[in-house]
Amino acid sequence: MTVLIAGGGIGGLALALSLHQIGVKCRVFESVKEIKPLGVGINVLPHACRELIELGLQEELERTSIRTSELAYFSKHGKRIWTEPRGIDAGYKWPQYSIHRGELQFILLRAAIERLGAENIVTGHHVSRWEETANGVRAHFTDKDGKAVGSEEGSLLIACDGIHSTIRSKLFPDEGPPIWSRRILWRGVTVAKPFMTGSSMIMAGYPQVKFVAYPISKPDQNGMQMINWIAEREFEETYEWRREDYNRAAKLEEFAPLFEHWNFGWLDVPGLIRDAEYCFEYPLVDRDPRERWSYGRVTLLGDAAHPMYPIGSNGSSQAILDARVLAREIQDKGETIAALDAYEAERRPATSQLVLLNRGNGPERVMEMVEQRAPNGFNVVTEVLSQQELEEVANNYKKVAGFQVEALNARPSIVQPKMAMVK
Ligand SMILES: Cc1cc2nc3c(=O)[nH]c(=O)nc-3n(C[C@H](O)[C@H](O)[C@H](O)COP(=O)(O)OP(=O)(O)OC[C@H]3O[C@@H](n4cnc5c(N)ncnc54)[C@H](O)[C@@H]3O)c2cc1C
């Protein structure tokens, strides 16, 4: 039979490629009629880059992304709190990639079309409901106007349908919308001169007023890079925030004044905001971890399973890891309920812990601690935070998110590819 995948985003396409790699037939059903390279920048951590490389995608990734070499935290005055090497520079066998989300999705999409055949990536098919059958599960589809456009029977139905997952909403009808953190993100891209190493990711400020920047393209002939940035601000609970929508254009005047004095010399924050090519507004939201993901022949994956704050660069990385573990369990146990249960037993506890850690600002907690202890600034950061505290925060996050360098370098591959591929 065929594994039915709802959603052609990062998680759904990574799953399709992984199933193809082990010789399991699958079809992707995507709501939108035409997949477009939407979004802004995204970071893929070494544990997920390893999986993409083991899917044979390194060449394409190298062409379009930046190998992130360091991550640095700064105070709101632009003073350095903590720097750590990243990717290969940190001793991993695999890089960390900073890339435009649309580029990443299209690398996966092109590979999926080439390997599975275009007929198995079905667009304009929104999974609206499903029912179990004698041998599997039948998914029903609608188009954008809600008109029925057919159904298909498969062995399993995997919900990779993102933060607004229809399948999750039917499994948990009382859950309601995502939970707002009282913070709004403005995500933009600006063509600008490289800063620091040209492959550095930086964060400045503290959770209530924060700025993140990292390059997502190699320098062009004029030496300019596409710099992805995120400005973030906390609001009162009563603020009338707008529902999350990845395509909502932002108004620069709503947040630019907050950052007008943030020209640190090594990074011109007001300049980046002013010269943005485009910018989107997005509320910082997540959902409570669930006590269960799998119901019969249906399970959740990626943002449908564990939407989390984009703190610590884990959204797409964890979706990719879900896909690989699920493929491994299907290879081991067949297209069975037992495979879904084994997948859930590994991935649900790990990602639930991460959702909660991100609510406490994950590795960015050091910026919060500095602001609380020294709101007027500091001379040397160790006057405010000990080296041990800094290291503890960084190491604990890597442990929970599953990318400690020695452990990752030593662990065997998740998926053992089968040589004979089926189309
Ligand atoms: C348009 C868009 C832009 C984004 N931009 C960014 C960004 O700039 N930075 C960032 O960090 N993250 C971004 N994200 C989120 C990021 O892709 C995810 O957090 C992460 O990669 C996990 O991937 P996912 O596959 O679980 O979800 P997603 O990548 O969100 O993919 C879900 C897919 O499912 C489809 N879908 C939804 N409902 C159904 C249904 N019922 N049936 C069939 N298909 C369905 C959606 O159209 C989408 O293609 C964006 C997501 C989207 C959809």
C-alpha cells in the first residue's frame, strides 16, 4: 500500500524522500495549488543537516546556503555575552546551514518530484477528513473552495500539515488556536554588506526587545549578502495581535523606532530594518505538548505535532528528525500501527521537552539573565554571569535538542537506505 502524507512542507517532503530511500511507496497531498518558495531565513542544525546530507542533498544545499560558523549573543548595547562555534567549526562532522526557507523547501520538492515522480506530489488537495478502512485509512480531499476533489486509501496517514493542522484539530477538537507568547516577530531580508565573519548568527537584546541576524546567501559580485533578520518585541496581554500568517506584510514603522539607537558599529540594525527588501509580521506562538500523537493509523509530525517558538533554530530541524525516525520505524515494523507507536515513543517526549524549554527562552536565557542583572550594561560579561553558567545554558539546550557534538558524531545513521528504489 501507500503511505499518505498530508502537507508538502519541510517535514512532509523530508518524510517522502526518506520513505522513498527505504523503498516504501508514498504520496504527498498538499493544500495549495502551486507551492511557492515562501518565508524568510531558517537555520538547519547539524543533526538535521546530517539527515539531509544522507538524503543526498548536500550539493544543492551548499550551493544556496551559508555554512553558519558561529553564534554570538550580545546585550542591547551591543556588548558581547557569549560566542560559540557552530557546525563544522564546532567539531561536528556536518555543517549548520542558514538558508531561505523557500530554497530549502524547493530543494526537497525538486528531489521529491525527481525521485518519486510528479504524480506522487499532489497539489490542490487539502486533507479535510479521513476514516479507517478494513486494511488501512482513507483520506478525503477538498480544493481551496472546500469542494470535494476525491479520496485515496493508504496504509497510514501522516499529518505533516503544519501549525494549523486540520488533522490535529480533528484529533483534539477542544484545543483551539495556538497560544500567544505576548511577543511579535518581524522577519525581514535585507541585501547588505557582510558583518562579522560573513557566516555569523547574532542575537542582541533580551526576550522583551530582541534582534537576530544571519546571512542566508553567499556574497554577490558586489560583495553583498542577503541578511535575514528578526526584530522581536513583547506586548501587553490586551494587545490585539493578528492571527499567525506567514505571508502578512509588516509595517516597519510599528517596530523600527524601538531599534533606532541599535547601530553597534559592527552591525547597523536601524539600517537593516530601513533597507529591507521585504518583511513579514508573525506572532510568537506555540501549542501545549500533547499526551498522544498517534490514533490508529494516523500520527502527527513536525509543526502539526509540536509547534514551538523559533528559539534555538529547531522548528525545521525537529521536523526532519521526526521524518527520519518514522521512516526507520516503518522500515523495521512495516506500515503498521506498531511503527507509529515506536516513532511516537521516541519523538514525543524529546520534542515536548524542547517546546517547554523554548518557552523559557532556550539557549537565549543568557540574554535575559544579563538584562536582569545588569540593565545598565557591563564591562566584562563574567562580572554578571560566570563562565560556568554560560556553558551550562548552552550545553543543556544542545542535550535536550539532541545535537551534542560527541554524541551526534558517534551515533549511527538513523535510516539505512535500501539500494532498490521504487518509483
Ligand atoms: C508559507 C510558510 C512560510 C514559512 N516561513 C518560515 C520562515 O520564514 N521561518 C521559519 O523559521 N519558519 C517558517 N515556516 C515554518 C516552518 O516551515 C516550520 O516551522 C518547520 O519547517 C516545520 O515544518 P512542517 O513541515 O511541520 O510545517 P510547514 O513547513 O509549515 O508545512 C506544512 C505544509 O502543510 C500544508 N497543509 C496545511 N494544511 C494541510 C492539509 N489539511 N492538507 C494538506 N496540506 C496541508 C501547508 O500548505 C504547508 O505546505 C513557514 C511555514 C509556511 C507554511
